[in-house]
Amino acid sequence: MIAKLIRQNIKNLQPYSSARDEFQGLDAIFLDANENPYGNLNRYPDPHQAALKAKLSELKGVPTAQIFIGNGSDEVIDLAFRIFCNPGRDQVLICPPTYGMYEVAAHINDIEVVKVPLTEEFQLHTAEIIKQTHEKNIKIIFLCSPNNPTGNSLEDIEEILNTFSGLVFIDEAYIDFSERDSYLRQIAKYSNLIVSQTFSKARGLAGARVGMAFSSPEIIALYDRVKPPYNVSTSNQKAALKTLHQPSLYTSRLQAIKSERTQLLTALRKLKVVKKIYPTEANFILFEVEDATAIYNYLVARKVIIRNRDRDVKNTLRVSIGQPGENQKLIEELKKYEKITAH
Ligand SMILES: *Cc1c(COP(=O)(O)O)cnc(C)c1O
């Protein structure tokens, strides 16, 4: 089933064979990769990220053959295009308002984007999505749950998984902040499902650029063939592995962010300038005001930077959950704004 989705040039690809592919083992004199024999970061990284994958496999309950590690989720997204989508011919489907990178990656790869906007409640228009898959040459459906920038989780993904025979890419960058189950369990059932997660959000490693994809062994093998051999640096592999060995730090910070989210929601609800707050299962809050651009500019002048999402959802702002003092400062500034603009 996957075979007929792959681009012909990728099927025929002879992948690069690195020095580390040709000899594996630690106890030897390494004169095979033109490395400098001196220094700390003088050796190439493990192209297979074996230590990191072994730990992830144990934590997530997924075999290592079903795990891919990328240079951020951005690489996981880009590779999906390069493996499956024929430039100038194929299409992908997205459900806006959603993460901007799906569309950017599509345009870089010369792939047309079919848009089926979310409903008023920011849920999937499942019937319309399925209709589009019959009419167009759609290779991948991108779903983001919890969704950025709306913050809510998507219902009815199962229906798409049961109907669509192309690839379903579920972006779970914010899954740790949600009480819902990950779609990870479903990769055993659907060989066309790719679940992506990241070290950038709940794991606190946005600076390290480490993303993950979980999928069928066939799809992961394709990812491994197409990726640059040394796509994740030694330092970044180590940083990722280190967070996995600090479960209590991860849990306590996650708890702190979730409890700050509750506090911030309460404080925002009390403000008159806030017209509507959208439900969130992520580490950010989308809320509606009368004039998003005016508030955004006011906050920027006060050196508090949030995101103006007016272009996606009229008069909305998106704020990431910060440290308690940072969130307090935001609320104080919004209160001042309220006073200044009170009629
Ligand atoms: C932040 C975010 C990511 C993370 O991307 P990285 O490249 O791993 O930092 C992925 N998807 C969504 C929807 C995001 O908001």
C-alpha cells in the first residue's frame, strides 16, 4: 500500500553509505571518515541515533525500527514531501488555521495545497476532506492536534484514517500538554500514519532542533534513506537523551506550565478587553479582543511580545505560557491598556 505512494526517484535511490554505516563498533582505531584525530566534537555523530532511539523506544513502547529522529519536526515535515510528493503534480491537504510550515514546505517542494478550513469550533470538516481526496491527487493530509494556533485537539481523525489511503500526518508537537492519548498507538494499525512529536516544546529543547516521527517500518526506512546522513548533531543527540533521563524535571516543569496555564486563563477571563478565550490543550492560549493589532503594538512597546494571529483568526492574539513573573507582567500590561482605553 505504501509502495504506490512513493516517488519513483526515491524508490530507485541508492542512499549514501557513510563510514559509520560500513563499520559499526566502538573499540577500534578510526581512520575512515577524514575526521580530525584531536578535539571533543571531532567525530561525526551517530547517523542512526541508536542511544536516543533505544531510550525513546523504551519510553514510548515503539520499536526502534518505527522511530525516526529529525533536525526538528521541520525536517520530518520536509522529508514527507520529498519522499512522497511529485513536484508540480501531487497535492497535499491542510485544515487552516493551522501551523504554517506545512504550506511553506509544500511550496518549497512545488506541491499544491488544498485547504479545507476547520469549522467554527475549529474541528475537521470530515465529509469535505473525504470529498476532496476523491477529486484531487492528494498524497498527504496534515492534521495538527492539539492544533496551533487554536490550541484545541481534533476529533474524528479516526474516520479519516479509516477512509483515506494516502498518508495521514498527525503533528503532536503539543501532545504532552493535553490529557488525551497520543495517536502513537495507532501506528501498528495504520501503515500510512505518521505521528510527529518534538523535543522543542514540553521537553524544553527548541534550541537543539530534535524532532521525532513514529510510523510503519516501511515509512521509517524511507525516511532513513532520504535524510542527510548526519542530520542530528552529537550535542543535540546528547541533549535530547539527557532530558529523557530526567523524568522528574520534565514532569515538574510540565506541571508548572499547566498550572500557569490555568492561572493565566483565570486572569484573562477577568479582563474586559478579552472578548473570547478559546479552549486550549497546549502551552499557549488563543484569545479574541476588539483590536488585536492595537494591543499587540501596545505590548511590543512595553517589551512584552506575544503573537498577533489576526490574519488567521480575526482579532486574536496567541500567548505562550511563560514563567509566573512573565505571565503576571503580561496581565499587568493588559490591565493598564484597559485603563488607558476605557471610555
Ligand atoms: C512548534 C511546533 C513544532 C515544532 O517544530 P520543531 O521543528 O520540532 O521545533 C511542530 N509542529 C507544530 C504545530 C508546532 O507548533
